[in-house]
Amino acid sequence: MIDTIEKTDLELKNDVLAELKYEPTVKVTDIGVLVKNGTVTLNGYVSSYVEKLEAVQAVKRIAGVKAIADDIEIQLPESYHRTDGDIAAAATNQINWATLIPPGTVRVTVSEGWIELEGEVDGWHQKTLAGSVVRHLSGVKGVSNRLSLAQPIQMNEPTVKPVEVERAIKSAFKRSAVVDANKIRVETAGSNVELSGNVRNLAEREEAERAAWAAPGVFSVDNQLTVKWFEFSQ
């Protein structure tokens, strides 16, 4: 008989610590890990926003982690400190240099090192690109990406039919080395997509959503995927 065996909290903690130690961009000695019922809490401090993101991303790769509470604090070295004005100017330049983002569509506000992006862009790829080009800037403590997507133009016939959107997303899942297409259901209604089913870790959940957003004609993605990891035992 085959039974499913879920990881214990202690096993998850050991896996998380091992993965953080394995990640070269993270100084694991400054990060604490607590695990309860599959939820991982990270605390301690790091020296940059990117290191904080990499630590969280490393935990997402761990099979069995159901949720993450990120309580890591950023303690910037003295040489990294910059004024909000300097950060705002640098962030604006980075966005303007990103040729895929139309000029003048993104407004940048910075408060105590935290960047807030507002405005309206044409697609999800532009929104994520805007966030990614500013998070590596020196002095940044966080990024709030509040960019909205332009509403699709309603016509008598949609540019991309829902069945074509669904087919494109399922094909992307099958091509992926990360996503198990057999365990994910895709439902479309107009330009809206809903994902449901089970994934093995938070990284797979995130990748499935990314693939869904990348399909032509998608305006919103409702990610209902549940993390459910197990191994088989005779």
C-alpha cells in the first residue's frame, strides 16, 4: 500500500537552512528560521533588498513550504546610504532606459528608501520589468509595484479567443521544466484566467502564474493553486 508522507516542521526547517546556506547571495548566519505547520518565518537582517528577495526566493524552492512570513530587516552599510531624491532619480532613469516601457507611464515615489511605482502600463510584462529594474539600485529598502494594467479594448470579436488563451497557457506549462501541467487546471472567461490544482512548492506556483500572465490577451490571473508536497512510501 502506498501512503503519502508530508514533511515535518523540523525537516522543513533543516531544508530551508540548507538551501539558504547553499544560496551564494545570502549570508545565512544573519537570518533566523521558524517553521510552524508548513509556514516559514524568516527574521534577522540582510545588507540589501536584493539579498532579502533572494532569501525569500530560496525558501520558495523548498518542497512542502506552504507560506512564507518575511520579517527580515534591511540594514544598509554606510556606503549604501543614498537620499530619497538620489534613489528616485536613479529609478526614473532605469525605467526610462527600459525600452519596453513607454516613456511617461510610470510615476516614481521614494520614502525612506522604499520605492513606489504607480501608473498604467499595457501589459503584465511591463509591470514586472519596471519593478525588476529598480530593485537592484543602491540604497533601496523595498519596492511597492502598484502599476495597473490598461483595460482591454472591447470589440465585437475579441482579439484572442478564450479557448486560444487556455491552449497557449497549457502549452507553456507542458514546455516548462518547473511546472507539472497534469496537476493544474486552467479556466478562462474572456481575458480573465483562473488557475487551480496542486503544486509542489511556492516557486512552481509563482512560475505557473507567470506563464499564465505571459499568454496574449490575458488581463487578470486568479491564482488558486495550493502547495501540496508529498513523497511515496511503500
